[in-house]
Amino acid sequence: MAKKYSLFVIAFFCLQLLSAANLPQTIPTESTDSTAWQPADSNAGFAEPDSTGCTFTTISVQNAAFEQEIIERVNAERAKAGVAPLKSNEALSNASRYQANDMMADDYFNHDTYDRINGTLSLVCGVWTRVSKYYAYDSAAGENIAGGQDTPEQAMNAWMASEGHRANILNPNFRELGVGYYHGGTGLGDFWVQDFGTRSNGYPVVINRESAATNSRSVSVYLYGKGVFNEYRIRDDASQWSNWLPFQEQVNWTLNGSGNLTHIVSVEMRKSSGEVTSASDRIYLAGEATLGNLPESIHFLYIKADHSITPVYSSLQPLNTGTADVLSWTLSASGGWIRLSATSGKTPNTIIEVAPENLGGLAVGTYQGSLTFTITSPASISGTLYTVPVDLTVVDDLPFKVFLPSVLR
């Protein structure tokens, strides 16, 4: 396994050099590196030749899960470095997919775009010309490419091990990210592209570091715009706007609505002049909050002859078995003979003891009661009821009793 890994690393770098050696001599040497960065005030790149191979084209997604994993891994690395998360941008992803697909189809490895005509590579357009056809950056842009890695983890490891690529990934001047992945062809096989960008008038919001899904209604929302905006307000889906609040970069929010659905969190940010900018992000809430870990029913036996109760009590620990949210609840009992050690609590920490009481005056027979849990928060499921039947059997005495000896360990 160690030998195989060593060969993989050598192939990764050698294949870049071999691809560069096959490029036309008119390509500047800096384009052969797999890292590119473009400040807004620098030259836009190469003059675009007469060619139809660098037009705006939407390339279909081949592996959405791979692309999403790259985004989440990028933001995990930025979090470790104390840098703000990037917002996924579909325009940048289209630019990335175009290049990943084109490198695969025409069997080359470069930031600039080429067509293979009669077996010969011909320059179509420079990297920034291509990116600008999809994304109107006016502040900064960057690109990383990689080839030959089978998984997002391998691609990210290769980029993070390279100073230039790592600098793009951790660049605090970038706000948005697109990712493209394509597999195929006869060369490297797997092609990975990251396109980074910033628009001076774009202030994105990012939920949970751009995770695709969460199993908790409590999410963290990052707001770009510190020093630009004075206030913000927030809501999700069609809920009411919050009050205007002093601007802050990190906001905690509780999602409303049902689980197993995608929720959109919208933010409005206001300048001191009154100008308002809007932004939004979305996340899938997996699962539905459910109060569980409760018995189907509880049974007690009361023997009048010796006033014994079996069992003495029943212990319950309600849990949220659907999501990671904390559920608050209240508890009531019917029947008039049930004692509760607690009438309210929260998952997962509250434990309740349920026991019969005031049994001396009861006649022989069977008595029916119940426990009713009522959810009080989160608001999206407030008022939901969960009922556990409780029955009590009262007898004068039992004809046979068996006592088992205690066992010590």
C-alpha cells in the first residue's frame, strides 16, 4: 500500500509536467501550474482567439456528491484556519464543470481552455476569459485544478499539501466557490476544478459552513458585510421577519417548518443610509423531531393483603428519536392514582418516575389511566401529543408467590 501511494504522488506531479510539455509554445509558463489567482485590477489574461470553443455552456453535473464534499472540506479547512466560510455559487460551478469536462474530453491539463483539432491542442481562451463568461467577478478570483485523484479527500489532500493551492483555499478575500468534477477520458481519468470569486456588491450568507443537510433545527448562519451594514433581520421560508438587530457575522437560528424538507434562510442587511441588501442560503433538514424511547404501555399490580406494588415505579427517559433537536415537554396523568416525579422537562436529560398512589380505597379490579406528553418547543411541533396507556390491577391476594434470591456480583 505504501508503494502504491508513492507512485500515485509521483504520477500526480509528473502528469502535470507531461501535459505542460505537450502544450503550444505560446502558452506562458505560469499557466502550466495548477494554481491561478487573479486580482481585480490585473490584466484580464490572454486575448481570445477566433474560436467557438469558449462559449457559455452549462455542463451537466456528473457527481453532485463529490462536488458537495469538496465544498464542505474547503470550509472545514477554512474553519480550522479561522477564515470565513465560502458560499457555493452555481455560476462558478458551471465555470468549473466546463473546464473539468473540457480537460477530460480533449485530454489536457491546464487552467486555460483548449480544443483538440486534428490531434493538436489549440488555445481557445485564457482562464479568466472563461470564468468571466459565467461569473462577473470584480474583486478577486482564483482557480485550483487537479487530476488523477479518485476521491474528494484525495483531491483536497493534494491541494492542501501545495502552498499555492492552499493559499487559494484559505484566501480570506474570497467569498464564493464553485466546484466541477468529471471522470472519463484516457488520460488522468478524474478532473477536479475549484473556482473562487468575490463580487464587490455580493454579501452572501452561509448556513453551517455550506453543509448540504442537518439533523438539527439549530443552525449557524454566517453573514458577510461587517463594517458595511449596521443591522440585519432574518427569517426562514415564509415565517415572520425577526426584528432589526445590530449586525453580527455569526447568527444562531432555529429552523421552522417540517423535517425532511429543504429550508431557505433569508437575511436582509441594512446600511446606515437605509439601503437594504438581501441574501439567502438553503439547507435540508433531515428527519422529523419525534418524542420516543417511551413504552407502549405501563402495567402495575397492587396486592391489598400486603400493600405491595409491582413494580414499585416505572422510570421513563423521553428522547428525540428523529433529529438532534432538544425537545421541551409537559406531562400530565389521568386516572387519579398516578404520581409523577416531574411534570415538565427536556430531552435527553429529564428522567421521570411514574408510580401508583392512594390505592388503599380501591376495590378489586382493573383501572385505566394514561400519561400525556405535550411538546412545548420547538415551535414547529409545539402542541404535539404523545400518550402512554397506564393500567393498574388490584387483587386481594395471590394464591402463589415466588421469591427469587438476590444475586451479588
